[in-house]
Amino acid sequence: MHDSTRSGVYGTPPAELAEAPEGATQFSPLIPGSARLEEQPEGSFSDMLVLAPPGTVERRYTTALALRALDPGGALTILAPKDKGGSRIAKELKSFGCSVSETSRRHYRICTCERPSLLTGIDETLMEGGPRRDEALGLWTWPGVFSWNRLDPGSVLLEQSLPAFSGRGADFGCGIGILARTILASPTVEHLAMLDVDRRAVDMAARNIADPRAEMRWVDVRSGTGLQGLNFVVMNPPFHDGGAEDQSLGQTFIRRAAEALRPGGVLWLVANRHLPYEGVLKPLFRRVTPKVEAGGYKIYEAMK
């Protein structure tokens, strides 16, 4: 074990409920540049603050990683909205051998405990929540990544509709690489930048796409891409942030695509039918063409 006074934080918990110590190491895979919690030596931290993910497998996995990284006796604070897993945290901590204190504030459950000297069920939980090969998908995936255990119907519709591209392009929000497989099937594609805010998705895409023309980037598209002069951009943009619908996400993706494309370059976009993206597309692109509408989704081709 390590004698440690290091602090860690996972995600961005509301500061009025639990504030991370100054200098705490960030571990969220959704914040580009964060450290990897799964690579931390056992017993290397004195305290951890975790905003628990809503998915059961992902939440238990993250909790197990945080506990493993703590010194015996190290302090764990973990919280989540009651309706997004918070009501289950205490039971899950107890299953790992922890004695738990629990409070409720502002629709959150906040649990605190010390890491026991003997943790139970950790190895099984880490195996269940870690990277896996999904034979049905034919791809490597990771619980917590978007559409990690199923084919997203919007992405499938877009994949079926894509033309054969040429030149240099990008896949914004590439996930584990489903669209990239189809894009790179065209021999005239010279380079494909694959961007995602989820480091786990980027890791899995790197396993799934063994093509020297593909370049994986762990970035938040909203903060800018640094790409210019592209021939094409493909995307199934997100429209939820923290579980709540946020139409500005997709609108920002569209603006970033317009910035990255050369004149005459094309954007291929799939969106849920109810999302009002036309108002953003039309001022930024010379021509906007609805291509397909099916199953609650619509696909656009927009020429810069």
C-alpha cells in the first residue's frame, strides 16, 4: 500500500453539495485530459469524491475503481440524483464491504464511507464494467459509452444512407467507430479524424478501427476541433447533457462542422425528427437537402 495524501474527483459534483479539494486529480472520462482511474495503483489516494454515473454497470464499476484507489481508511464521498442511481448507492457500497452514512439534499443522495481493509466483490465488478468484445456488434465496447450494447437506430440509418466519400473528413462524436467502418470502406478517403468527448469511446474506436487513415482524438467538439479544409463531416450529434435534453449541443456540432469544412464540402447529419436544426443549417450552408426520413429520424446533406 501507498502512504498517500492525494485527492481525486470523478466528474463535477454540485459544489453546494460536495466540493472537491483544491488540486484534486480529475478522473472523468468525459472531461478531456483527465487521468485514468482504472490505471491508479491500489491505495494511492487518501480521499475521493465521485459524481456517480446513472447506469448501473458503469456506476458500480466507477465505485469499485474509486474504492480500490483509496488507502484503507481513505474517505469516499459519492453522490447522485435520487432518480439517476442515487437511491442505490448505499446498497452498492455495502455490497463492497463498506459501512455507509447517507444524507439527502436537493434531490441528491450523498453517501460517505471509509475504505475497509478488505473489499468484497471488487474483481467481479471491474470485469463486468470494463472493456469487452461484443460479438453481436462485432466490436469492442465499454459500459457507459453511448449505445454501448446496441446499435443506435439513428446511426444505423445514417450508415445505410452515406455516400462513398473522398478526401479528408471527420466523424464528430465517433463513438466506438460504427460509422467510421462504413466511411473508411471508400478507398478514396484519405484521412478520417474521429472525435469524441468520451475517452472510453476513443479507446474502443482505436481497437475497432485498424486503419492508418483514421486518427482518434479525445476532444469536446463544443470547445473547437482545430480542423479546417475538410471535404466531409459525418455526425450523429448528442442532444442530451447530464440526462436532460439540450438542443444547443447539436446546434454547436453543426457550427463546428461548418467551420471545419472547405467551400463545397458536405455535412451528413442524422437527428431525431423533432429537433429544430434547419434554422442553424440554412445560414451556414449553401444548400441543405433532406435525404431520408424514417423511424423517427431525419438525415440531411448540407453543402458548405
